[in-house]
Amino acid sequence: MANALKISHYQRPVDLLEISKRGKQPTVEPAGSDSFTEMFSREIAGTRGVSFSKHASERLYSRGIEIDNELMGRIAGAIDKAELKGSKETLILTDEAALVVSVKNRTVITAFDRENLQEGVVTSIDSAVIL
């Protein structure tokens, strides 16, 4: 990874772009078919991981809620935003689900599908992030 960019905050090299030289001017080309945003989100989610409690995992499974890599990156970003604002417990709303997250532990505590969310009240949160 000689041509990798390093994000100093995360203290490890991140291979985001391939740099190729053509003539005297170097050009920057995307490394593969993924967009920069998708690759960056996956990398950040991996370094600033998100975990799921047993209860949350069971809720996701029983309600048929799937979380792909792109959504995982967006959840990690939402936790980062909540952390910057000083939140302790946050509600993250996605198109398919609502997740209650312990910001300090970066752990999803429980999950609701949108249908069940409309019927109830979410307690013990101090913030909400809408994706």
C-alpha cells in the first residue's frame, strides 16, 4: 500500500485510491467499481466498529431486517455524529428500521421495524439521528 492515503485519526493506512502516473502528470483514479463514499463508509465502520447486543440481533432476525455494508457505514457515521453532540443513548432512524444505540459502547441495544415503531414509544434516549 505504498500509494495509500493515511487518515491520521485512525492510525492505519487506508487504501482509498490508486495513483497511476501517465507522463509527467500523476492522475488519480478510483480503485475499483465502488464509489469513494462507499469505500470510505466501509473502512470507517470497520475501524470504528458497531456491535449488536444479543437482544438486538434477535430482533433484527425475527423482524427480517437486513443491514448491509453501506447501511452499516451510515450507522457508524450516525453514532459518530451523536458522540460529537455528547449523546449517550441515541435513536437511529433508517428507511427500514429504528435502532436504539449505546453511543459510548457503539452497540445497538434494540431494533424496531418501521411498523412496530409507529405503535410505540421509545424511551431512555437523549438524541435521534435520521438517516
